[in-house]
Amino acid sequence: MIRVVVLTGGSTPERDVALAGASQVVGALRRREYDVTVVDTVTGQLSARKERELLRPEVGTTPPSAETLRELAAKELGDALTTLPTLQSAELVFPVLHGRQGEGGEIQALLERAGIPYAGSDPDGSALAMDKDRAKQRFQEAEVPTPAWHMWPADETAIAELGLPVVVKPSKVGSTVGLTVVRSLDGIAPAVSEAFRYDDQVLVEAFVAGREFTVGVLGNRALAVGEIIPDHEIFDYECKYTPGMTQEIFPADLPAQHTHHMQELARSAHQALGLRDFSRIDFRLGVDDIPYCLEANTLPGLTRTSLLPQSAAAVGIPFDDLCDRICRLVLARAPTRNKARAKGM
């Protein structure tokens, strides 16, 4: 059996999302007869009892409080993580983590230094995708349309260039945590303050009115395009993780040429950031019929309501197969001992 560590939890605002996703991944890999151990980056290896307590499929409607996150951050294992025997003996690590610590390259760099194969993008690609400012610059260089933006501080002239409404959001946080759609200049300051609760860099971006879409990428293949129709104006935290609050249509009802164009843009965005294994690329289709790339997710959600699994399922890849294929991508580039094992799977 292939020994896999599912690395999850963390101390970011998306901790509950990670744990809910891990509950699904652990089940899928065990059904495929992988030898799975679960490690929380805060508390270490989970016993069977702790798995039952923490790995619940429900996310909840709000992220953990700032006080809770500070307490968790103080307990992060950091460099000691890779000294855990279960990680040292793992044939691969499957990260189910979100936010800067999980997706931003820190965990990936730790695993690289320890020589432990892992799923997902390397430290450079992870850090680049997490930094929305730098990622958007790469999108522009690759001729992938993206909404105009300024980094905070942005004066009234800069805001006027973007035009109201604008989106104010943390630069290095996902799941729309700390994001606000602002319709008047009076709303800028409180929105910036809210974003600064979660990050030390804040981005002000032109709001693109139109339909919202997402495209999964597996290996170098763009999966199905899906349309997202949330109950709220934007696809916010509550809509993302509360069943029934969003219509998610896979495959999206689009003309074939629009579908193919968005899939090619998703592949271009994935490649422009140097990503690998899997990602999810989000778009807004403006009234000008241009798909504007909002961001790339290097460790997209894997919960019951998440979009990457739906994008895969729509092209004939069920969830268990998706997790298995991701593991195979890791094993194919892992050291020789793992390659031999992969051929026998």
C-alpha cells in the first residue's frame, strides 16, 4: 500500500474549509486502498478519535475568529512538522490546506527541504499564485485578461480610474475572506480595514459585472467550465460553503467557442504561474464577452460543495478518481522507489 499523509488544518481563516476537504480526501484515498495518516499542522498526527472530531464535512457559515486563529498560530509546528515519523516515512503528502501558510509556499518549502514528495505546486508557483498582485501581473504578460487593479494605498484618482463599484480584498487570502464590494468612496476605508484584518497587503480591483465561471485544471488538462450563481451578489464565504446557497452548473451553458476559449485561458493562467498537478482558475465573463481571470487557486477546495470535484466529474472523473490521479501525478515525478510502486498500482 502507498503511504500517504493528508496534511490539513492550519491556522488560517480557512482552517474549517481545509478540515472539511480533508474528510473527503481521506475517505476517497482509503477507498482506493492507500495507507492514509492525517496530520494537522497545528496539533500533529491525528488519532482515530481526533479524526472523528475534526474531520467533519460541514464548513459552517463564518471563518474562525481572529482570537482563535492567533491561538492556533502560536501552536503551529513549523519546521518540526517534517520531523514527525509519519511524514518521514510517507511516500507522498497530499496537502489539503488553504490560506497563505498552506497555499503560499511555506509548507511546500518545508517538504522540499525534507525531500518529501507532495501534491500540488512548488514553493515558487504557490507563492506567486497566492500573491494576487504578482499573479495578475503574470496574467497580463501571458495575455490572460484580468480586472484592472491598484494596491492599497490608492487615492481618489486611482479609484476613479477603476470606477465604482470596486472590490477590496486581502492580497494573500482565499475563500473571499475579508472581501467587500464597495459602491461609494465612503465605503473604501471600512472595507480596507476589514481586509487588513486578514493580510498586510490589500488590493482594490475593478468590479466586473457579469456571470461567474470556474475551470479546473488537472495535470495540463483543462476540465469542465462551470457557472456559479450565488444567492448573494458575490460568491462569498457563506455561499461557498453552505449547501443550497449557490447554483453550480457543470458544464456551463455556454456556446462551444466560449467554453474552449475559457479552457485555453485557464491553461494559460496555470502555466503562466508555473503551477503543477491541479488548480482551479476563476473568471468573470464581462458584458463585453471577455473572460476576466480573477485568480488561480493552487490548492482548491475539496469539500462536499467544492468546485474542482464538480469540474472533474463533468468530464467523467469522479471524486475518488480525482484524488487517485493527483497521487499518481506525484508518484510519477517522485524518486525511483516511488515510481516503481506507482507502476504496480
